[in-house]
Amino acid sequence: AGTAWRDRIGLHVNLTQFEPVGGGDGLEAVIRRDGRFAGRRALFKAGLAGRLGVDAIVREAEAQWDRCIQNGITPSHLDTHQHAHLVPVVFRALHGMAEEKGVPLRQLSHSAKARGVRKRLKSLVAAGLTHYNERQFAPGSRRGAELLSIFSTGEKPSVEAYRALIENSRTDCIELMVHPAAVDEVHRGSTRISAVSQ
């Protein structure tokens, strides 16, 4: 049972937390003095200001890909931590890498059912950036993997709600984000969605 999912594990490229796997050359705009990534806000600012290059992003993503291979996992798709590939330069870099590797790049889908005005607004912005990125850097390409989560259901998480999400998906590759139902002290505060899951 431990290997049943091995060919269905994606690479969750990280450009926002912890230390770079590949050394960080060319990513100085998003790395703090302590050598760790500076966070999502710094990545979005640097990316939108043109202070990040495709080659540096690909080098880091390739280093993370190689780490997966070293651990016996060949990723089935790409996506990013904290939806970093909404930033156009990150999307461009990872779309090219996904094409080269022959795997899909997971996209976000807008959910009109997202709870609360703030979540709906974030969902609309994400959908707009996804549409822009696909039009600019991947015209005519088939939509890759899709992310589905509790925020896509518009209701309390349930097996039935997730089943409906999967059945209504427009893609062959689905990343289903399911968070723990209980948050222990180690994970408390590491994400703002922990309270939603309980």
C-alpha cells in the first residue's frame, strides 16, 4: 500500500518558505539575510516588479525535482506552495518546465461558492491571473491539473462535497487539498485555514 500512490505524487515547488534547495542563485530578491525565502508577499512583489528571472526559478524547481527523484519519486505534476505560480514569471518558468518534463502544471479554478467576500475576491483574482498566464504563456495548451479544496465546496467539507468536485472537474489530473480535521500544537498558527478544518 505504501507505493500505491507513488506515480500520482506531484512536486509542490516551494519559493516562499524555508531555504532554497538549489542554493538560490538569481533569487536574491526573495531570499532573506538568513538564507530563507522571504514569503509569498515578497515573491509576488519581486515577480510583478520584474526582479525575478525564469532561469533562476527553473534552477530552483529543477533542484527540487531532483530531490524528489533522489527519494524515489518521479512527480506526476507540478504546482506551487501558496499558489506562487499565479505570478506570471513563475508560471512561465514552471509551464516551460512542465512541458519539458511531460507533466501538467496545476491551475486554480475560480469558485463562486467560496465562503465570504474576501475568499471570493481572492478566488476571482486568482482566476484572472490564471487566465492571463494561460493566454500569455500557454496559448492553445490543454489545461493541466486542477486544485480542489474545502474552499471550492461552499459548504462544510464532506465526502459527498469532494465527490461532486471531482466528478465536475474539467481535467484528468486533480490535486485534492484536504487539511487535517484537528490541529495540534506543532501545526497551530502555520496556516490560517486550520480553524476552518476543525
